[in-house]
Amino acid sequence: MTQSEASAIYRRYLSALMLHGQAGARTVDLGATDLYALNILELSGPMTPGELGARAGLTTGPTTRLVDRLEAAGYVRRVPVPGDRRKITVELVGTPAGLDRALAPARRHIGEIIAGYGPEQRELLFDYFRRAADAYVEATEELRTD
């Protein structure tokens, strides 16, 4: 396989992930960024709006609107930080009804693919996922500091 072919396959994969994320969000009446923010909170736990905005790639104004939308929909709540009346954290309190149903087909299809690999191959795949996630976070930070 040439470098060009490998690049095209990888770009197609990334595009498919993004399209699925957008479609899944629409299925539960959310924007892709809203669903992404809920995922961030589920994976990392409560955080300040500033931290959530930074991880979601948003500035202050859009972050406030994001938290307002998610709070109005009943997915998050603002919690005062003890000892600092000016500071709050945002914590997850629910996930969209139907989200598991919306994501089930992709989980099933990907599960079937992964099940076709042997244990060592699965270890390699998940090692890649872990390392690639870290690499993308690092690359994002590099873009933000340029």
C-alpha cells in the first residue's frame, strides 16, 4: 500500500467518524458539539465551564450557551464550588434518551469487526486507539499554541 493510499483510507475513516457523530447527535436532537461535551463530561467527570470549553474547543460565549442548552435539556447542572461563591463546576446528570439506540448499529458493526481479530490483534488495535487519542490531544494543543 502506498503512502497516498494509506492516507486516503485514514482520511475516509476520520470522515466517517465525524459524520456518524453528527448523525447520532441529530438523532437525539443535539448538535455535535453538545454531544461531544456530554462525552467529555462522562469520560472526565465534573469540570469548570472554562475547562469544558477548552476541551471542546470553544471560547467563553459559546461555552456559556452550550452549558445553558445542556442544563435546560436536563443533561448537566451547575454546582457551586465550596469555599468560592464565584466558581462553579458543570456535572453530568443525564444522557439523551435514545442515545444508546442511536449508537447501537455502529457499536454492533464495529464489534463484529473487532471480534474477527485475535486477542493479540485486538491488543494492538486498542493500543493504537489509546496512543492515537493521546497524539491527537497533543497535536490539538500544538495547534492552539501556534
